[in-house]
Amino acid sequence: MTSACETAPQEYASFEEYPYYEGDDLGVTYSQEGSIFKLWSPPAYEVKLRIYREGSGGEPLVEQNMDRGLKGVWETKIVGDLNGNYYTYQVNIKREWLKEVTGPYARAVGVNGKRAMVISLPETNPEGWENDQRPPLQNLTDIIIYELHVRDLSTHPNSGISHKGKFLGLTESGTKSPEGESTGLDHIKELGVTHVHLLPSFDFKSIDETALHQNKFNWGYDPQNYNVPEGSYSTNPNDGATRVNEFKKMVQILHQNDLRVIMDVVYNHTGDTELSNFNQLVPGYYYRQDSTGGFSDASACGNETASERAMMRKFMVESVKYWATEYHIDGFRFDLMGIHDIETMNLITQELEKIDPTIFVYGEGWTAGDSPLPLERRAIKHNTVNLSKVAAFSDDLRDGIKGHWSDHEDQGFASGKPGLEESVKFGVVASTYHPQINYKVVNYSNAPWANQPYQTINYVSCHDNHTLLDKLAISNKEASEEELIRMHKLSMAIVLTSQGIPFLHAGVELLRTKQGEENSYKSHDTINQIDWSRKAQYKPVFEFYRDLISLRKNHPAFRMPHVDMINQHLKFLEFSQPNMVGYMINNNANGDEYRNILVLFNGSNEERAVQIPEGNWKLISDSEHINEEGLRNISGTQLKIPAVSAYILAET
Ligand code: CA
């Protein structure tokens, strides 16, 4: 049976003809007197709003048809104070009712994200939130990123953290391992990074929030409600306000500890396809289609979104603006950014710039499968030159250092493979143009792809694939632990002295292992968690990384903000032997108190005697220890660099 009040909507020949709604009030606008609900769905015949007391279960308190307005928007007003009540939308398309859903603009939800909640956001602010400040940041090249999963920091029994697996676990100070080493927040501070990048912390689908005692783990790359924090990381997913409040508390405490906060955002696909919020409200519109009209799949997760369509683009722009303003988020890491179009990414940075010019945007400059979006429109790595204030991950340096990510036995510069010197040099100059680089032999790029150093994320490992230690162990089966540690330290020394923005996989500073597991996206905590006892066990490694970070922070020559400055001050040395890379940064670059700096990487298994420029050099790092005042003086122009090591020298 069809109801009497439904009317067929206007017919549209394509999704591109759907009307654009420019208002910023989609979802719900709350006040104590009443709430206004608005939903965009041009093809709908009819739309129902239901109000519930609870986030799950029970009968609706109100069930009401919404009115068709202009530009495809449906609206209705409910009088009275609805704060804390839940709601759903349901859309009738071609005389068929689709599923009840929260809608993409939901800002709070009930357990498992099935119903949206009407929320008075100011009431979720922790005490002092109005005084919350982003920690100071002068240049984007001053950033040092620490990529962390919320659960990994705290779930190990030896973390000393009480709120295990929760946002609040990141707020605990004074926590210690059984060996007496600082853990959690204090540890991150001790390490000295500037930004904590959280793996997906918006509401995702894979964890059943009604069964948290099962302690299931997932990375969270299966978005459900984009503008809502994940429920399983809160202390009470049944109350929609708790996760909002606790997320803000986490940001506030991190800010108070001089750490900025980056969100991993996954607008490129949704966890559900047919049944997603997007698709149950405006079927097909938010997604790209393949040649048969089905869902195209550049994400390899069953669908890909269509950022080039006006209302999807608008949704992405408004969503990041919302996180930056309501939650004071300081940066965004775009998952599979190559699925998005360049215009959308540039619009996002343009809008974020208005909120705060130091908000940082970067992403994976690739897709996981082919896309109908033409290559020249994609926000892929090789199009970074057309992106404004957007950085991309350098897989060139990553695989140059440690070997190919999917060829597990493949070795890299740090494990003695020759022929990767130009890929390392490419990383040293942050993928920009430098006259001494032979781009023809750089790993995956035959030209510079960054205009400026802040457009490159230099890294050697992240949550994806093997940890650095596991990769080195698998590809160097004969190597002793001591030899693996030397390769590990050389790898990280390259990342932490190069121009551009260094990025650390959390726990790398404790020689993190996942016991050889490559894809731990839903593995048990015991595989994924940081084992804090390794801090005492590998203390010299931790101290070396801490001191490298300190060196970088104290010496602006390692983080030059402009490509011209790099070209003016950074010169590579020429070596006749393979597996050697060296360069000098001269003339107090970027205001550095060191007049000249010499950085030498020996990736070979042999000691190398090299010629160095004349000068009153002090040895700052011998790959074991770092002393910014100098470990010892170096005389003469001959220097022996031990196998698999990084030497740093300076002249004052
Ligand atoms: Ca969830």
C-alpha cells in the first residue's frame, strides 16, 4: 500500500542535476524551545522522522512526516527540549521505504551508532574548554608526528594506565611500567614529538559497542558516523554525550601537554555500502559508479565516495571544519587521499586556513584500486604539486630505506642493498627539486613531486604492513639482534634528520614488534599493543631516538621551511662507493647555531673511509650516542664510518 500524501519528486537525468543546498543546518539545530530537523534527499517521495527516548530499543515517542522544502531539503520542527533524545530518518524512494538511519550530519549517536542524538554541545565541554589553546607551531616543517591507535597505548597490563583502550587513557600522567619507566602520555612527552596522530577515532562499525568486555580490536577504517567519536573508546557508549565529552577532554589534556592532535579521516569509503547512511538517504549519489552502474571500488572496501559531487564535497568540507572547531583538532590525515579530487582537497585546506593556518593536512597519495575519476583530477602523490598546503606520504623514502613493502624479503639502503642512494637523497630534500639528484633512478618517482618541504611526510613504517623491526628481521634472516638494531637506528636517523615532516609509528622507539604479523587490522590486542617493558629492555635505542628528536628540535637546519633555502644550503657529497649518502648543510641554515652540519649514512656492511670537507668538526652522533655539544673533536679530512651507521658532525 502507498500512503495518500506521498508525491513523486522531480525527475533528474543524472546525480549532477540534483539541486545543491548551500545552508549549514543539515541534521538538527537544537534549542531548548525546539529542534529543527533538516535532511537533503532530492529523490525522496516521503521522509519520516522518529524520536526515541533511548539510543536503542523501545518504541518511538514521535513519528512525523517531514515537509518537502527547496533544493531537495526536507524539514520539520519539534517543539520542546529534546536534549538527550534520539532520532532517525527514513526515506521513501519510488514507493519503497529504506532503512531508518542517523543521517550523515549526526553529531552524537546511541550505542553502535544506529540512532542519532539531539545534543546540547556546550554542555559536553570539559571545564576550562573555552581556554583550550593549540600548542604553538611556527612552521609546518617543525612538526614531528607520532601515529597511534587509541587502544595500543594502554591495553598492555604493564602500561600502568587505568582507562585501558579509552580516550581517557591518553590523559593519564605519572604512569609507569613495572621497571619504573614512564608510559603513555608522559612517555610521548619524553620522546618529544609535536603531534599525536590518532588512527580512526570517529564512529566506526567493526566493534560491537554492546560487547566491550570482549576487548575486540580494529583499526577502524570502516566509517559509520563521520562527525561522532567512536563509542568503544568512551567509558559509556550508551550515553551519546559521554564520548563527545571524553574526546574533548583528551584533546584538552594533550594540548596542555604541548601536543597537537591529528585525526585520521576516512571519507573515501563507508563501512557499509548499500546500507550506509549516505546510501539509505540518497541512493547512489555519494558514491562513484562503475561502467555497469554498480559501486566502483577504488578503496578495495566495496565502494568509493564521489568528492567531485557537490553535496559530498560540501559534506567533507563541513565535517573537517566541524572537528577543527568543535573539537579543536589540529590536523587531518586523509586515508586513500588519491580517491578524492584535487579541487575538494584544495577547498578543504582553504577553509581550514581561515580557522587556523597551522592546521596541517596530509594523506595517502594513492588509491587501493582503479577509480573512474581521471588520474589528472586525483589527489595522488604525483599531483601534490597541484595541491595547496597538502602533504603526501613518501613511499619513495620508506621503501628506499627498508625495501619494498609487499616483497617481504626485499632489502633497502639500511640493510645493505645498493642502488637506493638517490631514493634516500630524494627523502633528504623532502621530494623537492635539487640539482644533485638523479631523479631517473628514484624508487617510484622520476621527478620531484613536492613544491615545498612541508608537502612530504618522511617515514619508514606505520600501522600498515610490518613494523620496522619485523620487516628488517624478515628481510635479513641471518642478522643478529644487534645488527638489526643498527639497521633500525640508521633507518630512523635518516627519517629524523631529513627535510620535510618526519612521521613515527608509535612504539618504533621501543623496537615495536607485531610478532611478524603484517596486517593486524583486527588482530588481538596482544599483537597490537605497545609492550612497555621494552622501554627498559632497549633503553639505549629509546634514548637515541629521543635525542635525535631533540637535535631536530634544537637545530632548525633540519627543518628548513622553503625549497629555496634547501637548495641554497644543502649540498650532497660525492662518494665512489655504493651505499653511502652524505650531505652538508652550510652557513647557519635557517638560523641554526651550527655553522655547518655534516650528515653521513653508511648503509653497507663494511666500514667506509670517506673524505670530508676541512673544518673544526665535532662529532655530534656516532649512531650510538648523541651530544649536541660534541662527543669528540674530529681532526683531518679522513673519517671512518662504521658499517650500518649514521654520523652527524657539526661546526660552530
Ligand atoms: Ca562504533
